[in-house]
Amino acid sequence: MASNTTKTGQPLDRAILDSLLRRRLFYTPSFEIYGGVSGLYDYGPPGCALQANIVDTWRKHFVLEEDMLEVDCTMLTPHDVLKTSGHVDKFADWMCKDPKTGEIFRADHLVEEVLESRLKGDKEARGQKVVVDEEKDNKRKKKVKETKVVKLEDATVKEYEEVLAKIDNYNGEELGQLIVKYNITNPVTGAELLPPVSFNLMFQTSIGPSSNLRGYLRPETAQGQFLTFQKLLEFNQQSMPFASASIGKSFRNEISPRAGLLRVREFLMAEIEHFVDPEGGKKHPRFHEVQDMELAFLSREIQLSGRTEVEKMTIGKAVSTGLVDNETLGYFLARIQLFLLRIGIDESKIRLRQHMMNEMAHYATDCWDAELFTSYGWIECVGCADRSAYDLSVHKDKTGAALFVRETRQEPLHIEEWQIDLDKKKFGPRFKKESKTVEAAVDALSQELREKLSLDLEKDGKVEIDVEGVSDGKVVLEKDLIKIEKRTRVENIREYVPNVIEPSFGIGRIFYSLIEHSYWSRPGDEARGVLSFPPVIAPTKVLLVPLSSHQSFKPIVDRIALRLRRVGVSNRVDDSSASIGKRYARNDELGTPLGITVDFQSVKDNTFTLRDRDSMKQVRASEDEIVAAIKSLAEGEETWNDVFKRLPEFLGQDVE
Amino acid sequence: MASNTTKTGQPLDRAILDSLLRRRLFYTPSFEIYGGVSGLYDYGPPGCALQANIVDTWRKHFVLEEDMLEVDCTMLTPHDVLKTSGHVDKFADWMCKDPKTGEIFRADHLVEEVLESRLKGDKEARGQKVVVDEEKDNKRKKKVKETKVVKLEDATVKEYEEVLAKIDNYNGEELGQLIVKYNITNPVTGAELLPPVSFNLMFQTSIGPSSNLRGYLRPETAQGQFLTFQKLLEFNQQSMPFASASIGKSFRNEISPRAGLLRVREFLMAEIEHFVDPEGGKKHPRFHEVQDMELAFLSREIQLSGRTEVEKMTIGKAVSTGLVDNETLGYFLARIQLFLLRIGIDESKIRLRQHMMNEMAHYATDCWDAELFTSYGWIECVGCADRSAYDLSVHKDKTGAALFVRETRQEPLHIEEWQIDLDKKKFGPRFKKESKTVEAAVDALSQELREKLSLDLEKDGKVEIDVEGVSDGKVVLEKDLIKIEKRTRVENIREYVPNVIEPSFGIGRIFYSLIEHSYWSRPGDEARGVLSFPPVIAPTKVLLVPLSSHQSFKPIVDRIALRLRRVGVSNRVDDSSASIGKRYARNDELGTPLGITVDFQSVKDNTFTLRDRDSMKQVRASEDEIVAAIKSLAEGEETWNDVFKRLPEFLGQDVE
């Protein structure tokens, strides 16, 4: 079981971490000097660089590695597209309004909070110990301000508990019934609330000057990829399977945002749509590369049994036993895990949770979330769903666009079937303007019916066919008009709508989880926080500190800074008057993995000390060696241990 | 004078280029299968990679090079912020509606088009030669479908010409008067139009469930940076000057988008806000690095004289002669030019156009646009303005936030001034509850008045002061109550609102101009287009082509592809059955600078040919040497000429 501790095993104090993140400007509430807008955050310099490095690594790990076709589609999206995708009708939460104060409550959250509070009051009244679920508590801006100590009937307790267990599954009407039944009111004023109404979570706007083209800010990047499928397939020279990918902002007009970066109104997503032939078991050609990776699964079955311990097994076994539906889905689950590890996520704080049947869309084949453990509990950070052919099919049906694959069969398909020939010459004169209707009815006959009719035709010399709207709905065809025979048809072309495997990454949630997983503090000094990002991910790679403000240091510092920039290594100079220890401490909080000290020895012989953030150990070598080591560390080609082994350790000067 | 030719001097045929860009999926109208939405475009894989490489180069050239503080602020922006910035009131165009058809016209464009069409008809009627301004013509979706051949009065011709010369300067009321005066109607139906109304170009939405928090999609990224100034200054350890930077989408709800990527409703911007002390002439410490760069200036003066030839001079001279207002502005103009050259923009197609006085905002000190020449004419791609202290001041005044710099003066400031002492003990009993009002009036007295009053006091033993709202508006103070003396005040702290130099890049416009500047076609074969992007910018760096589908090639191709990926070089394999020449031709259109052919010799001795897109020359060397050369070319460390000199040329096999 993952626990709420830092990577060095200390209890994680979120208040201290939050203060560090604000102080170091990782992120900050947007428009704060105007009072702020909840659910909107700006990223400051270190946050911005950290986010860019996560995205860059994502692009290398997925797009470059697998030749994915990256696209950049607009956020503004016209109504019709999102109507077809289902978002206009279903991307909504239920809200209740207090008609007097105008205050708005998210209905499911309100019911949940009120019933939980009553159960708590009941426990207190019974003198039982009240265990607060801190994870859940933390996520909320609480609406219920005080718990009344009132004992409930035993039956009521049971009923409440049953409702709470199913709280995510109620629709608006049902939530309305619960609110009436349990007399749930505005927790502060006691006023009655209006019945729940659906609130669509998309931001609406209108495009162009005439206000009649309704549009929304996209709720996900996926739709743009689906709409471009045909062009992407052509770009890919008609070759299947392939994946598209997109990185960009999406929007969700939360009723009541909470939990910092974890539930915001504007967020960065990275989504992959892997298009695959539904036939042939959705094999993946590179599955063998990952099949021995062990992952932590929280299957549907485990969840149904009420347990929370994950089961560890290889992804190979998970696919072969059917726990994970197919190789392609399994391949991506493993690749997701590899990505998370690569950026520095703690392996013991990753689990793959399978969606319950009632959680999945009706068309989905299987769906898993990569959840990361944080002080807010387990957080869904990556979704990975097999969405079947749903998305392409609905847009294809709506627009008539050719969102399918047309391919020559390697082996022509031989189909035995009952075929019908009509004698067109006699047919026309006989049925006149009704000919087409009758023909269409004949064409529509099922294979089963054709077989039966062929027997009738042989036996009676005629068949009777239902044709709606023609004479009395029955038409008799004699054997000089119709022939029914079993023949073999050869099909050389195959058309199919690809299935979609969709790994979908919430970058902001990964960003926040990574910060928690990277955070610890120097033993003995809680205030000295460290963010141990891997060098590839760290916002700034190197801190340059001149020993003092002595004038001989500045040209050297400038020269090294320039040289590092030229090889693409981000660095910052701190020539403030603070002690070297203080300057390093500041950069530990910024997660800067390396530090160069420029001292009097450097002026003499052009050697420098290089300091490792995590171990605080130092090596000393020539400028060329130090720059080469930094480049190799920043690009992830070497670890500090490699460098430490090959360059001489420096012990002479204690910078702490 | 820049001319509309490709880099090899051929006339640029935009229709052919457009078809290439569509075919190769650089970009494509968004939501096309739903009928499309004008002014919205999606970037396909090569466009997306090209854009990402431009942005990456921008980040290295500006952010990394100058230690800028990059921030990522939200696009959703509450009303109050954009009210203060002036966008709610002024970010608008004038539009006229046809009340019958509902059709909407942008008022200035309509007046311009109709008058131009009448002048054209007049010329035809007079039998004069009509010269069509193709540039202008090209930019438009024309509303005027046909020109009537009607001779005008000479005076009318002159009047029309005067109106057209000032067309950008009319406000809504004036445009309405022109429409009435010249009887301008719906050009197709002849129907009268409603008077011009202001149409705000921001997309509006509402944030949160209660619809009372009005918001907009940001029209620029700048505001987020201004609002964060105080935190950024602190992050920068109170050190000035510094710059913030931001890369992100902005939005503009165009009345009638046109000219492809050049005027769109959603676009990527990169903006820098360089905060500088207004005192001391806005010097820049790195100006000497660029001062000898020669730039092409189209000054205000040249424009006023009606000429269009630029004046070339060094930026050093431009600043020292006062053409460019200050060093910091000049430094950025040079850095902008260096950036444009670095990504491959044609130097002969860059000019710096100074804003006319009436074009600039009232608070701006100086403003220049870097314009790039394309088949649509000169296009504003980068703006570079000295915005004085305007932005920080308005937000500071509105919110009271500390958007200023507070610094200890190196030399304390000695100020001689008239100071007033009031005898508080007597003052209170005398004026009672009016004391504060009187005191405030005294405090507010100007230095000038104080000097005069000191003389009165000496002469008459009393002074008379205006105090609104107290007795009859006059208060007399005797010399036992008030003392006025000239004294020296020492000021150790200085507070100032920094000025802002703002280089602002329209990435989509630069992207499109770069494509035009990079395009040419192989002599003798117009259909064989080439996009000669520099390797650093090219969407894909290397094409891998096996000579045939022979099975011995595949493992080699896979191995090299993997190896290139590992060193971060994007590549694509084309193992289709097309001829090698065809496969290279496709990738010339995609701008892929390098190609590796895997042939039977490769199987034998692991050597490969490397082909240069532009010269079509080839070298042959070992796998290690080829991979090293590619990495060095892709990172811009070597040019093809360098590689061609040091590796043996390969002539044996003609792949065309």
C-alpha cells in the first residue's frame, strides 16, 4: 500500500510543500491581483520549464519513438462536432441552486457530504470513534460547515451507506429524489434547493460576427484527430496501423474546482489515438519488447471484492489471461508506465485501475487508468481505453466522410451466398413505377429468407415477397422473373472502420504528482526542501555560483554560461551576496540537479567543482571535462554515479 | 524591392504551392468534413513538427540565451482584466449589417472595396490602363463582384483617393457618414445597410456555473505576464532589468477571416515583455554584440514621403541617430532579425517598418514591425514596441497591487523643498472634526504655492488657504499654527514603474512566410517542389529508403532508425514500392533535408549513402560516420558543405 511519505520516508507535509511551490513560483493562482478565478493557475518559470520538459520527453517517448503523426487542431470547436461526439448531451454534471442566495451546489457532492456528515454525527452520538478520510476531506472545499451530533435509526445508517457506495451512479432525477427523501438543504442556511439541473461542462462561445455559429472550447483533443483520420491515413500512405497524437490545452467548466492543480478549468493534455484493425486480435508488433514488464493491476474483480491491494504480474500474462483485453492495449499500458518512470514518478506509487463495467462507455472494450498516489489519494493521471470503432463511426455516419480503411485483401475472400437475378426486361413493364420499390425489397432480403424462398421457387414456381406500400404489401414473383441460386462471390477489397486505442495524459496531474514524488527534505532540517527531478526533467540543469563578488569571477561565469547555452543546457547564475550554502539551498528547492562553483583555484587553473544536488558530493575537473559531464547528465546519457566514478572527488571546500 | 519569386528566382505560383501544402498535410481547414469554419486551421504532421521546431528555436534564441522568465498563463481571462487593459472597449472592428439578408460587412473593408471598384470603373470609362494591385487583391474574399464602367467627376476621383489614403483612420461614426455620403450599399443586392456598429473581437464565454463571471479568450499573451510582474521580480531576486516570455494560443474573432494562415481566429503567439528602468536612456548591456548588424528600415519619414524603398543602416547608427528610440528596442530589433535568419527566412524579404504616429497607442514611445514579404505582399510578422509604463500602471492603479520596483539608491537623492510643519496641539482644538480635511489641503499644496505662502507668512504673519467644504472654502492659519521652511530631504529608496519593451511574434505568419521563402522547384520540372528548410527547422531530418523490398534491408533500416531516434533525430522510413527517385521527390516536398539509401553494398560492408536534398549530391561512409554527420547537421553544428568536404562523394548510383 502506497503511503503518504516522501521519497526518503518522511511524512509528506503538504502545507510545507505548497509554500515551497508558491515561493519558488512553480505555479500560482491566475489573476490573483484581481481576486483570482478558481480553477485557473499560471505556471511560473520553473513550472513552465518542468512542464515543457515533461512534454518534450513525452514527444520523444511516444511520437518520435513510434513515428506517430502529431497534429495540432483548434480548441474552438463548432457545436455540430461535439453534438455528434456526445459531449453536448452527456458532458455534464448535475447542479442544484439555492433560489434565495443563488449559491450553486454540485448535486452528487452535496448529497455525499451531507450524508457523510450525518453518519459522522451519528457515530459521535453513539460514542464511536470517528475516522476521518483525510484524502477525501482534502480534496474538497467543504460546503457542510458543521456536523450535528444526532443519533440515527440503524436502518437509516444502512440506507445512507448504500447510497454513498453508489453515489457516482445516480442521474439527475435520482439525485433529486434523494435530496427530497433525505431532506437535504443548503447546509448553511437550511433553505430548500431547486431540483438538480444538468450543467454542461463545456465553455460556450460564438464564432464569427453573426452569433449564430455556436461553438465550444474543446473538452479533449481527441475529436480533431478523429475528424482528420482520412487525411492522416493518406499521409501515412494508406498503411495501417498507425497513431496520431496531439498535445494541447482543453477546457472543463467545473462547477466547483478543488484540489489545486488536480481539478482545473483549463489544462494541458497529451492524447494518442492508435488506429488498429479490429480483426486479428489487435496484436502489436512491438509487444515482445515489453511483455516481461511487471505492472501493478487493480482489476475490476479486485475492486468488486472491495479490496484495494494490487496484483503484480507481467503485462504478457495480463494479456494472455485476458485481464487486459488485447496486446495493443497492453503495449500502451507498459509504455505509459515506462514514460512515468522516465520522468521520475515513484514506481511504488503507480497502479493500473480497471474501469468497472458501469464506468465505461457502452462502446468501450476495456479501459484502464494509470493512477498515481499523492497526498490527495490515488489520482487518475492517464487513461487508456479501447474505444472500439465508436468515434470514427459516429462522425462517418453523421457526415458521410470516408472515415474507414479500404484495403486489397491479400487472399481474396470467397463468400458463398444466395444471389438473386431479376429479369429486368420483364420486370419493368410488370411493375412500372413501382419497379424500384420492389427491386429494393428483393435486394434487402436476408440470406436466410433467400434460402427459404429458393425452396418455395423450386416447389411452387413462384415466391411471395413483402413489399411495403405496393398493392396489399405482398408481391408474387414467378420463376420467369426471378432466379435464386447459391453462388460464390469473390471479394478483393475489404473496408473497415478502425478501432481506436486511446492513451490520454493529464499533464497537469502528472506534473503535480511528479513534484510530490520528487520532494524530500534534508535530514535534520525540515525547512530545507529538495526536489529531486531527474536532470532531463529538471527546469534548470545547472546553477553557476561565483564564490564571491570578486571581479575575476564574472568573465569566467559568463563564459561557462554561454558555453552551456550553446550546447542547449539551461543554466542560471546566482551572483547574489548570499552564502554559497544558501544559494544552493534555493536551487535545491527549484530542483536544479547540478552546481558549478567558480573559485580562486578556477581563476588559476580553469578547474571547477561540480556538485550533485541529491548527494551534495562534488567532483573537480577541467572546464572541458565539467561541461562534457554536464551535457551528458542533462541528456540522460550518464548518471551522477557514472560521473562521480570517473572524475576526482572534491572534498576541500565545504559549501554547506 | 522584394519580388514575388522563389529562392531560385522562379515566379512563385501560389496555387501550386497551396496544393503541395494541402497534399503533404502541412495544414488543413479545421472541421472540413463538417463543412469547415473559416479562420480555423489544423496543422498536420509536417506542419506540427515545423511549428514545434520554430518554437523550440525561438525558446533557445530568446528564453535560454537571455535567461528570460517563461510563464504559461491561462487563456480564459476574466472581464475585469481586459476592461483595464482597454481590450473590452477598444479591441473591436466596425461592422455593417444588411437588415434583409443578415449578411455582415466589415465597414472599412467595404468602403475601401466599393470606392476602389468605382475608381477602376472610372479608369476603364476614360480608356486608361487599369493596374490591379495583386497583393491587395489576393488578400481578400471579395464582396464587390463586378466593376461598373462609369466615368466619375474629376473632383469625385480626387475625393475617393483621399478617403482611401486615410481608410485605416476612420472611426465608426465617420465610416457611417462615408457610407451615406457615397451611397454605399450591399454590393450584390444593392440594399441599404444599417449604420456601423462596433464588434468586439474577443470570444466571450462565462466561467463557472452561475454565468455571472464573464470571461474572454485572451487576445494576446501579454496580460498574464503583466499581472505576474511582482512575483516575477521577486523570483528574479529583485534584480532589474529582466524579461518574461510566453508562448501560447491567442484568439481573435475576425469578422471575415481571409488570406489563409495570415488572418485566423486562433493562433500561436510568442511574446516577450522586457521590463526596464525608464531612467538612464534604456541602455542594453549586450547592445555592442549587435550594433554592427545592418537592417532594412522603412522609417516613418520614408512612409510619409510616399516611398517604399527601405534604408539600410546598422542598428548602432539607427539608435545613435534617434531613428530607433533606444538601445533596448534596437537590441531586440536586431535579435528578431537574427532569429528570422536562423530559421531560414530570406534576408532580402525582411524589412522593419516604423509605426506612424497615429498608428501607435498614445502611450507608446516607438514601435516597429518586422514585415516579411510573401505573395500576399508585406506581412506584419513580429511587432516590437516600447509601451512605456502603460500596462503595469493601469493594472497597478486598478488593483492597488505593487507593480513597481523599489530599490535602494546607490547615491541618496538630496531634494531641496518647501516643507510645512503644523502645530498639531493647537490645530486639533481649532478645527475639530474638520482638522483632517484642512491638513490634507495643506499637504496637497504645490511647491510653488508653498514658496509664495512662506512670503505671505513672513509679511502678514498669516496665510489663507483654499479648503473645499470648510467654512466658506477659505481657511486662515496664523504663524503660531504653521511654519513653512526650505529644507533638504534625503531619499534613499526609489520607486518606479518599469517600462516595457514588447517583441511579439505571430508564429503562424512566420511559419507561412518561411514556407514561401523555402519553396522552389527543380529546374525543368515545375511539379517537383522542394522546401529547403534548414535541417534544424525541418519537420523530419532523415528519410530512410531501402533500395527494394529485399528482406536483407529491413533489419538494417530498423537498426539505423532506432539509432537515430536514440540521438534525438526524427526520421521516417519509406519502404513503399515506389522508385527511389519518387520517394525522394515526396520528401523534397516535405522538406526532409537528408536521405539514407540502404543498398546491397550496405548489407556487405555496412556503408551507406547520404543524400543532400538541395544539391542532390551524395556521400558514402560507414554507419558510424553517417550517423555522426546526420546528428551534427540536424543540430546545426555543420553544414552540408562541411560534411561533403570531409566524406567521400558517392557517384555510383543515380537515384533520380
